[in-house]
Amino acid sequence: MPLHSSLHKKFVSTLELKQLLKPRSSLLVSFSGGQDSLTLVKLLYDFRHIYQWRIALIHFDHRWRPDSMLASRQVFIYAKLHSLSLYYFECPDYLSTEEASRKWRYATLMDVAHKNNFTKIVLAHTATDKAETLISNLCRGTSLDGLSSITWSIKLLQSVYLIRPILNFYRSETSWFCRKYHLPIWIDRSNYNYIMLRNRLRQELIPYIKSYLQPNFEEKCHSLSSLITSDTDFLEQESTRICAVVQHAELVAVNYIALKLLHISLQSRVLRSFCISNLNFNPNSKEISDMITFINQNILITVKIKNYILGINGVWLYAGMSNSES
């Protein structure tokens, strides 16, 4: 079949522009059987010979629905018809929340990729997912980083990258693509369970916004998230550079006088980078705020943040474990 659909062209253009999936890469593709993952697998399969990719699928059965085994069976059939290797995992019974299951999936993805020499973990997140994540995080309360949390690629392990090559596709496009090529979409009934926040956003709030406020809402969210990503990338690069300059050459300390001269946005990022690299501690926004308050006051010389002690001596802000944890 000729590869002349608009999404085939869009896919190749994105790959070339962003250098996401280079020739002869080994790809581990997360495959649920839904329209987005079907679109992704079809596109990868159609270009596999041109790019000489090694492709395998991985499917997670969370067993949250009585028909989950039927969905898994359809995934097995699709993989067999296309002669694709498939890794299948059932979610452990003790994982009952979305967040716990997400962490389990990512840990499993990294483990399978590492053990089987896959260099790319490929996910079917779309611009629609990006819009949903943006508004979901905004409702919960988040920082700029939370508004740009879904990115094109991220390094997970020394030689393993997570790639989202259809992040500029919209769900309306993947739906059209599946109809055009008669792909067997498995309808996940749990997507209509409104107890889950994302489903209520997807089925009620976003359609309302598109109908009455902004018809191009998904596109606007995608553009906003991309702009925020550019800004946060710059801030992260600057904070990394500054942290290397203000950090003590031998001790676990930073020059807090130099730190006080920075904009508060850079102060918070430098402090977070310092804590992560030296203490293996990723402080939350409240803990960062407490640190900034501490370095800008002139009364206390030490303060306890969680299990750590921060102390000022001369121009240096020192950090270490508190006595109770030593």
C-alpha cells in the first residue's frame, strides 16, 4: 500500500526534523490496542524497512476491567499478524492506583529495554494527551515544569531514550487514520469512567471549551506547552551552569551571597539542582521556599529541611544530614 497519507508525511517530516528515531535503531513500542498506539505501530511498521528498525511491542494488562483479557488477546493477534515480537505483563494485584501503576510500567519498560538491548522506548502520546496533561496539572496546582511535562524525548538510562514521535498528532487525526486503514481499535470502557479526573476532562470539560470558548483548544495548549518547554529548558541550563560556578570545590556547600543576587526563579532551580546532585534529595516547592527564606534572613544560622540541616558560615551555605538521621 502506498505510504502517501498526510500522517505518513507528517510522521517522516517530524522524525527528520527532530532526529527522533535514527536508522537501525531498536524500538520497544508500548502498545495498548487503542487508536493512538495503533496509529503509531502502523506508521513504524510501514517505515521499518526504509529505516531498518528492529521493532518489538510491549503490552500491559492492568486487569482493571472484566474485558481486559479480550483486549490483550486482540493485541496478541495483531502482533502475530505482523510478525512482531510482543512482551506481555500483568499488573500486580497490590498496585491499585494510577500513579503506582504508571511507575510500575515505566520501571518495567526500562528493565525490558536494558535487558534486550532496545535503545528507544516509544510511546504513543499525542498533542491531545499534552493538552489534557496541561489542564490536569493546572487544576491540581503545578509549576512551569508541570505545564511542560510531556516532551519529545528524554534520557532514561545510559543508552535508553524515551521517544514520543507522534506528539504533534491530534486524537481526531489518529481516529481518521485508523478508519482509513481499517485498524481494529479496541474501545477501553474505563475511558468513560468519570471517577477518573482525566476522563472527565476528556469527555466533558475539553469538549465544552472547544464548543463554547476556543475551538482550537488542543492546538493552543500544544503551542503554550511548547513555549513553556523552551523557557524551562533555558532556565534549567542556566541553573546548571550557575550551580557549577557557586558550588564549593570540595565541600557540600554553595556561595549563598552569590545565590542571593540571582532572580528567585534561578535561586529555586539552583537550590534544587544542588540538593539533587549532592544529597539525592528533590525538595518540593514548600521546601525550596523555606530555603530561599532562610538565605535571605539575618537571624538564624541553621535550619532543618526534612532530614537535612542547612547552615551558614561566612559566604557558604552548607548542607548535611541532621543528627537524628546520622
